[in-house]
Amino acid sequence: MDSFVQTYKVNHPEEVVLSTKTIYRYIKEGVLAIKPIDLPKMVSIRKRSKKVMKTNKKTLGKSIEERPEYINDRSEFGHWEIDLVLGKKTKGEAVMLTLVERQTRYALGVKLEDKQSQTINRAVTHLISQYPIASITADNGSEFSLLSNLEAVEVYFAHPYSSHERGKNENFNGLLREYVPKGVSLNPLTSEELDNYITAIK
């Protein structure tokens, strides 16, 4: 968004151009006919290093490369991306599990007591019983290591360090951070508050 604003100023010096902050405020207030979830997330590109960009990390299950084209092109409803949103990174802290449907960008959020793989599997199993979930695409984190055990859905894992392969979910989580900043404890968060945040983003 910053890049767009600056480019527009250069190309149209005779016009008054709103600041990025003002544009985002107008979107949130409904002045502009666009939803926050429709905006692309600006991702900072870190310098690659041997330490960060490992290529030998084991895939937890089916690779995203095996995902059918009808899921990739979002022509069918029911295919979701999943991730965690953390607050304080200390023991005993709650986390948020978020899922975004690829075709419609419909989002779900659940507060969990911890990020253990067993806790996540229980939550996902419950969501599968409540919503039309045909497939899930997750990152390669250990917290999702048991998802492959689920029999009711197909589970695919993105490549390591490739958050763009779950772009819908990453974008949603970035918007959710406006309400739940990094480092803030999620323990006091209520289900009603989380639902209100999700509704505000949609």
C-alpha cells in the first residue's frame, strides 16, 4: 500500500493523495468499498542464509505439490488454510487457531489452551464436525504434526519457510494482529471478543 501511494504521488503531482494510514482507516470505517481481507499483505523479505533456509526439513505428510488443481485454483468450496496466532511466548499461554476457506475467505477462529499437537487435533476434529472442511493446508510446524492422522479430510503441508503458500490465512492473521498485537497475553481473551474481531475483518 505504501508503494502504491508513493507511486501515485509521483505520477499525479497535481492531485491530493491520502496517506496510507488514512486509506486504511477509511476502509475500516466503510468509507471505501473494499474489505481489509481483500488487501494483499506486505511481506518483508529476509536475507537468505544457510541457517534459516534449510532444505532438508522433513515434510509431515502430503506435500502441497500433491494438492489437486481444483484446490489450487479455488474452484471448489471447502478447502481451508490453517495456522496459529501466538500471544506471549511463555509456558501456560493460550493461542488462537485460525482457518480461512480458500474460495470465499470465510474465517474461523478458536482459542486454545496451548499449542500442543494433541490440543490442535482435538480442535480441528470438532471443527470438521461443524463445518464443511474437505481439505486443510498447514505449514510444516510440529504443532500440526498429527493432522495427517485425520481420516475425514485431506491434509497438505506447505514447503518450509513458504508462508505465501498459505496466503489467505497469512493475510487474515496479519489483520487479526491489529486487535491482538504480538507479545500480548491471549489468556484473558473471550470467545465473544474473538468472534467480534473476526466479524470486523470480514
